[in-house]
Amino acid sequence: MSTSTLELLPEEGLEPGFAAQVASYPGGEKIRRCIQCGTCSGSCQMSADMDYTPRRILAMVRAGMKKEVLSSQAIWYCAACYYCTARCPMGIKLTEVMFALKSLALKEGYVSLKQHSPAFYKSFYEVVERYGRMHEASLIIGLALKTNPLDFVGLAPFGLNMFRKGKIEILPHGVKNRQEIKALVQQVQRLEVR
Amino acid sequence: MLEEIRIGVYVCHCGSNIADKVDCPAVAAYASQLPHVVVARDYQYMCSDPGQELIRQDIKELKLNRVVVASCSPRMHEPTFRKVCESAGLNGYLYEMANIREHCSWVTEDPQQATEKAKALVRAAVARVVHHEPLFERWAPVNPNILVVGGGIAGIEAALKVAAAGNKVWLVEKSPSIGGNMARLDKTFPTLDCSACILTPKMVSVAQDENITLLTYAEVEQVEGYVGNFRVTIRKKARSVDLNKCTGCGRCQEKCPVEVPSEFEAGLAMRKAIYTPFPQAVPNKPAIDREHCRHFTRTKGKCRVCFNVCQVGAIDYDQEDELVTYECGAIIVATGYGLFDPSVGPQWGYGRYDDVITAIQFERLVNASGPTKGKVVCKDGRVPERIAILHCIGSRDENYHPYCSRICCMASLKLAHLAREKTGAEVYNFYIDLRAFGKGYEEFYNRILEEGVNFIRGKGAEVTQKDGRLVVRGEDTLLGRYREVPVDLVILNTALEPQPDATKVAQIFGIQRSADGFFLESHPKLEPLKTATDGVFIAGCCQGPKDIPDSVAQGAGAAAEALSLATAGKVKISPVVASIDPDLCSGCRMCLPLCPYGAISFNEEKKVAEVNETLCKGCGTCAASCGSGALNVRHFTRNQILTQIEEVLAV
Amino acid sequence: MRYAYFPGCSNHASSKDYEQSTQAVARVLGVELAELPDWNCCGTTGVTSVSPLLSAVLSARNLAIAEAQGWEEVVVTCNSCFGMLRRAGDYHRQDPAMREKIDAALAGVGKKWQGQTRVRHLLDILVNDVGLETIAGKVKRPLRLKIAPYYGCLLGRPRNEFEDSEYPESMDQLLSAVGAEVVPYDHKAKCCGGALMTTKEEVALRLCYEIIGEAQDRGAQVIAVTCPMCQLNLDGYQNKINARFGTNFKMPVLYFTQLVGLALGLRERQLAIGKGFVPVKQVINF
Ligand SMILES: Cc1cc2nc3c(=O)[nH]c(=O)nc-3n(C[C@H](O)[C@H](O)[C@H](O)COP(=O)(O)OP(=O)(O)OC[C@H]3O[C@@H](n4cnc5c(N)ncnc54)[C@H](O)[C@@H]3O)c2cc1C
Ligand code: SF4
Ligand code: SF4
């Protein structure tokens, strides 16, 4: 985005199979029908903050620009508000595509867990994996450990307030059958290998 | 059957359409082994001249008395090969077609499977044709009168053309005036000629033509009969105004105390309960809208204002609906289109913000005879400085209508021009693709570009308000940038859609509809004006969105179709109709209520059912219901169908 | 009226006030909510961003538990749970490949789900099952308040049979029925930023600022919500918003259950009113 010259798009840097990979994710099957109308970007309240608009992300996916897409900031700005999905005239589930891209970026190592967004989602996942339910205190600790423990200090006053209001539990109240949650996670990992 | 059965089988390659998947020589070789088959050949294009000649020669030289062609769908070429047989002296019904293209090569992946399937289809056709009997077409006279339904530009054109040929035509229009949607437009793309200036003379010609009987405020209720001989029942709604007495002076409309949003002005102005929809209306005489007229809505105390002011005594509150019948040989349906209601998509702000209007409303706004006398202003009277025009609202959108409405791109360009001309405003067109498909259209686009209209390639996603001003949110996809464009007026160019009563109208005239809800033509390329019902033609936007030139061309084309029927003076009636064996009929009367065409009656003397062959369309509903096996549709007898099924399934 | 009830993680932790007011209102209205045994997190955006499949499977586990107990409908109070559980159902019904995967994962832990369980929001139950008339008939203290109902994203999106994806109205109807004046406003179904409040705070603060700003401009005294996440973002961060945008918002953000409860004559304490960050006293006093 910020480069002042537009260079030739190097064909050898493209991954023609990328679109198929994304299409194989839940809800990704229709991405080839996109008519590039921009309804998604025009509806997205985060478009202005993204380095590429949602429509452009889809165009890049289809062009095979895997590296650029998976290292883009745009995908971490998606709040999953589903406006794009509700309004897309071609029935494309762009919100689901955004989930797929975040998941791929994490899985294939295109992002560092030092970054706040990936670290947050990963920590969230780990808490649920462990307890079967959310536990805010564990999440905050996990996040701080991944990124910068000093962040934790920044969060402290707010956390303290939350605690005072009875909104944060010290101990997790997880699922009783944690074995079952673990087993489910393993099943999913097996099914996700592609 | 004494005569020896001698069958010829012809397997068509259809270029590569069939031959790519089906081994045609192998199918022919297989067919040559089947019982009664005297000759089996395969050929590149059976429908070509040499292909047809092949069959003709074999019939003569090999004394064939049955023919099977294995090729495409019977829809197009069954008549072709039937004619070939007849030209060689063989009754055209001693022929059978096996569809090895649509039913086989186009839908089967594996060549081996396709070939096997083709063999089975040919085997079945050969077995079936053995049971065919010669059938004879009959001729019926054609009534030269013609009915046109819908008085938009398409229907007007059709009626004028038919009348010019000297035939009588009745033009039935639902609303109080003819003119249709074109009458509401200001200027027309791509030439920007004034819509009323080119339409009004045609409307007047309709009123003046001796051959045309104009029935406005009327609707067709029932169609009986068949091609060449229709009997149509028309309901003339009570107008409450005696057209013979009324001078069109307009005093009644001035005095009427009831105001109703005007349909013609798309709700931007009010009309009275007694009204002529617009100044150039034909006939230029009012009708009373009884739903709103105080005289009819009040339980106590009558109004009678119009009655009292009318100097010629034309007001008649006691008028009743009148049913009239009309006999004609052909019908042209030109009932036009409706418009998508954008308030179903709240994101576009229609109905929520005063200054979000539709394209048809803008047409009225810029029109000199419109509600603002042609001044383009916002609701509060301000002249807009910035205007957005949003294309594709409700079109090309699976949430609403997946199809492209065809005319909106050009209409949006036109509106952009008119908006700039009238206000000097900055105009922003939000579009997905710009489709300038017609003659002179690309040039028109270029002109609008030069005029300085802003084009944003991206669909207007949302209309909202910021700091008291409307804002259109969208992506400028060519820049890859999200934009929020502040404007004073938003014009939504909404989809053209089927008329709300299309289901009912289709049913009355026996017309089928395509997936988009518009009326379905017989063939998308070669029979664009015909319908599934012989003698019923369609023209204009009832068939699908189109511009005025295309609507006019279709109107004229439909007139030609109807006239060619009328001029021929007679029409072939298919012999494929139901027949009842009186010896088998048990008189149970099951079939009577089932016939959709009322073609079956009961002979009380003989206690058996009887078929009126001129009314029967050969649909077969009755035959399927007959428990005693007395009812058969010729050419689709139980014997013929069962033999065919057995052979398809035989291994 | 009995339903299976899925409280979701928040109602057991950060939004106990929502839980308490839900239970209190349900009791008054004769709605019995039977909490699902050993339910788990729906997955929400956190899990889905790491594994889009896992959140569907986790959601499906909850629905399988409900089905095994013979429930046809599960009631939720959180918009995110609502969206996620429905997402699992939509995938199971409409996407054969996903159905196969969800079934396989559940089978791996000896569970089975037909996919027919209906997921419903408590708001839907109140408006359509209990009915506006019934509720209006039980009002003890009509809410003489100007309220901006805030629906957020997932009540109507991507799409469902209950609410409109663009311009929802059921909460408007409910709050009007209990005597409130609802203000119409454009941001009622806009996004509050959701989890972005933690990861992209600047963006989420802006979104919340726009929502509260419009509600205030239209004269609202309170914002009503149907989701713990929306509540936290709009309420817990109002100080930050004021600091960031130079505003002076003091807009209480209450759960619709708390507001309906007040109208039904329940006490502040019974509804856990006052657990939010923005004080409510200046608008609601007894
Ligand atoms: C905003 C807008 C701008 C446009 N601008 C242009 C332009 O600049 N240039 C251009 O070429 N085209 C333009 N068009 C397209 C143009 O309007 C159509 O091509 C044209 O009007 C089609 O004519 P029609 O006779 O098929 O249908 P219609 O005009 O819809 O006429 C149908 C008639 O049938 C009547 N009717 C309906 N149902 C029944 C029934 N059951 N019984 C009896 N009567 C019935 C109706 O009352 C109506 O009078 C525009 C369209 C729109 C929406
Ligand atoms: S709205 Fe749908 S079709 Fe349009 S650009 Fe976005 S994904 Fe493509
Ligand atoms: S779901 Fe994500 S990409 Fe789609 S509109 Fe919402 S924030 Fe934007």
C-alpha cells in the first residue's frame, strides 16, 4: 500500500492453489463467484482501517497472492460483524473467509504470536481448549505471557474494576468432562489436516 | 397388423455434440441388429439437407414404413423429420425420435456409459415405433380478429401494426389510460428525445384508429378455445363516468375533496378520487377510484360533489362492472413490468430518509409536467448540490433478483445528465459494471463521461446520515479505497420485476414463466415471441427487462406473428389428442373434472364420456386417471409408452 | 413454557447481572429455563479465528446434549452464542461436507446430533412466545424512559427467521410494550467492535463512540442491549471513549431483561442493576 511505485506482479510469487485452499474451508466454497462489486467493503465498518479492503482481499486470494494476504493486517481487523455476508449479492460468506484466513495465517506461521491480535485469538483458543469455557483471568495472563508482560500492567486498573464489579472470576469454572473437550479438539485437528 | 414392418434408424453426430461422448457408428451397428430394422446409418448432421435426403431416399428405395432418428430434443427438430417423412409419402406419425443429446451425451461423463445409454434409448424408440399408427392433422379456420393485452409502448405498437393491416383489434388496458411506464419517463436514452413527444402521437393514433377498440380500466378474466378460435371474457370495471357524455373538461377533478397518492407520479404528488392519471392520458377522461371515493367509502351521507359539478351528467355512481366477450384468432400479451421496492433493503435508506428516491420518482421530478414542474429539489425545497445515483438496486443480487435489469445502466447515465443539466450538481454514479449494449449506447456513455459525471466503480452499499447530511458508503474498487460520499439527494435505480399479478395473468393465458418470474418464450433465440400456448404471443417487458427500442420491436414482431396466423386463415390442429373407447368406458366420470380445458363431456344417452377434440390439448391428465383403460392420448397410448419403458430398462 | 437454556461463559462470569435479571424476569413471566448439563463455550470469534471447524464442533456438542435430553429448542441470551450455535446448525443442514466433519468429530466422543435443534434468543421468546400483550398486561411500573435499543450484529446477521439483518425492531416493540419511548436510530444494528476492543482498541472505541453518540443525539437516556459483549464495550469503555473523543457521555447501558424487569415491578437488587460502570441513578430512581 505504502510503496510509491507499482511493480510488476511477479508471477512466480503467486500460488495458484491458494484459492482452492481457502475454498476448502468452511463457507469458502463460493469465492469464485465474486463479481468484485465492493458491497462488502462498502458495508464493512473497518474498511478504512484495513491495509486492503475485504473485496480486495478476495481478489488477492483468487490471484494467488498468499503471502500478501496472510501477512496482511486487514484480516485482523475483521470483527465478524457479518455485514459483508448478509449483503453480498453473490451469497459469498466473506466473514467465514476472514476466519479461514486468520486460521491459515496462524497455522502456516505468517504471523508472529508476539503480535497482539494473533496472540489474543490463540490465547482464547488455548483457554477454551483447556477448560472448555472462557476464563478471563487465564486469558489475560496467557495474552500477557505471549506478547509483553508489561501489557498486563496496562490492563490492571480495568481488570481491577472488573474484579470489583464481580465480573472476573479468580478460578476457572470449566467443563466437568474436560477429557471430552480435549478429544474433540484432537478429532478436529485430525479432520483439519489437508 | 398385416403389413411387414420396415424400420430405418438414423443416428446423428450433431457435429461433436453427440459424437464426443457417444460412439455413433457403434450405436448404428447395434440398431441394425434390432427386430424390424432394415437399415441403420450414422451421419454428421441429420437435420442438414443431405441428412434429410438420406431418409427420403431410404423410405423410397427400401420401402421403409417406420423411421427413428436418434439426435437432439424433439422440441426443435421433431417437426423437421416429420416433414421429411411426409415428403417421401410416409405418414409423419410413423416416426419416432430418440433424444441422445440432452438426455445422454450432454449429461453423461463417461463415453462408454453414454454409448450404452444411447443404445438403450434407440432400442426403446425402435420398439415403440412399431406400435405407431398413422394420424392425420386437421385444419381449423382462424378468426382474423386480434386481442392485445396491456397498453404500454409494446402493446400500443402491436395494436397499431395489426390495425394497419386491416384487422380488427381490441386493446385491453388495466389502468384508466394507455401509455404504460414510458408515459412516466422524462427524456429517453440514448438520444434524449422527450418521452411524451414521441409517445403521445402513438397513443392518439390508437384512439383514432377505426380498427382499434380501446378498453381501458378493463381486464381479461377468462380465455377459452384454442389457436385461431379464442373466446375471451373481459371485465370492464365500473368507471362511474359515462365516456360518451364526458367531455374531459376536468371540473370534477378540481372539486373532488379526496386526495390519494398518485400512482403515475410514483407517490410524489396527490391525485383526486376521480382522476385522469396524467394530462396526455388516452382516453382523456376520468375514472372514479371507488376504493377512495367518499361516495362509496362513507356508510352514511353521500358526497356527490363531482355529480353536481358535471354539466353534461356524465357521472354515474350506479354503473356496474360489465363482462364483454370477444372472439379472436390470436392474443398478444404486453403487460409490462413492475418496479422493485427498495424499502425491503433498509440499508439504502428508502422510506427512512426523505431525500432518498427511486429513479422513476426522479423521472417525475425532472419532468416539466411533474409535481415540481421540472424543478429538481430536495424535500425541503433546496436545490441539491451533490447527487448520488446507485445502480443495480435489487438487480444482480441473490438476496433480491439475481438477473441484470438491462436498462438501469443507461437510465442512470441519462439521469446523471438530466441532474447536471437541471442543477449543475456534482453527480456520483455508483456502478458495478457499465453495460452499454445497444446501438448508440457506448457513445452516450462517452458523452456523459465528458460531461464530468463522477463514476465510482463499486456498488453503493449503504446510505446513512452524518452530521445531518446523507452519506453514501461504498468502495471505489478501482482505487481499492473505501469512501463515504456526502450528498443531498440519492437516486436508487431499482430493478424491473414481473408484475405483481403475473401469476394470475400467466394462468389466464396459459403462459409459462421462467425462473425469474417473467413470461417464458418458446425458444430463447428462435421463438422469442411465442409461448407454450399456440396463438398466444408476448411482447415487451412482460418477457424480461428491456428498453423501448426492443419493446417496440417485439410489439411489431408479435403483430407479425399474429397477422401471419390470421392471413393464413387456417391452422393445423394436432391429432395428438385424447380419445375414449366407448366399449371400455365404465361411465365413472372421474375424468370430467380433471380436464383443465373442459374438453370432456358426458353423453347421458350412451352413458359414456366423450372428448371434444378441438378443445383437447393432449395433456394426458385424463388418460392417467382412467381406471378402465378407455382413455388414451393418441401417439402416447399405454401400449406405446409401456413398450418404450420396458425396452429402456431391458438389459 | 419450558426451554433448554445455554447461559454461555459470560453469564457465569462477567455478566452475572444479565444472568440474574434473565432468571428473575423468566420467573415472573412463567418461562422455565433448564440449564444444559456440562455445556461448553460456543467458540465465539476467538476459537473460530484459530479453527473455524472447532467452534462449529464445540457448538454442536452443546446442541447434541440438548437433543439427547429431548429438547427441540435451546434458548441463549448472548448474541455471540446465538450466532455461533446457529452457525453450527446452518452448516449441519446446508453443507454436506461440514455435516460429515461435525458428525465425525462428535462420533469420536460418542455423541450424535441430528442438526434440527432450534436455537433461539431470549428476546425472541419474550416477544413471540410469551407475547407482547401478555407482558404489557403484567407491567406494574411503565418505564417512562427514552431508550435506544441496541441489537448489535448477530441477532439478525447473517440472516435468520427471527430478526431483520439491517433494521431489527423486536426490542423496540418489547420496550414500547412496557411503556418506554424508543428512539429510532441508524446504529441499532451496527458493530460495537466485539473482540476488537481487546485487539484493535482504537477501532472499537470509534465504533462505540458512534453508537452512543447517535443514541444521545436522538435523545436516549439509556441504551438497551441483548449481549454481554456489547454491554461491556459500550459501558466499560465509556470513560476511554470520553477521553479519546472529548465527549462527556454518561449513558447507562442496561440489559433488556433489566429494563423489562423494572417494568414488571422487580427491584433493582433482584435485577442486579448497578453492576455496570456508568451509574444509572440519574435516570433510574426509586
Ligand atoms: C427509471 C426508468 C427509466 C427508463 N428510461 C428509459 C429510456 O430512457 N429509454 C428506454 O429505451 N427505456 C427506458 N426505460 C424502459 C422502458 O420503461 C420500457 O422499455 C418500456 O416502458 C416497456 O414497455 P412495455 O409496454 O413492455 O411495458 P409497460 O410500459 O410496463 O406497459 C405495460 C402496460 O400494461 C398494462 N397492464 C399490466 N397488467 C395488465 C393486465 N393484467 N391487463 C391489462 N393491462 C395490463 C399496464 O397498466 C401498462 O399500461 C426506463 C425504465 C425505467 C424504470
Ligand atoms: S460483496 Fe460479494 S460479490 Fe461483491 S465484492 Fe464482496 S465478496 Fe465479491
Ligand atoms: S465480517 Fe469482517 S470483513 Fe465482513 S463486514 Fe464485518 S468486519 Fe468487515
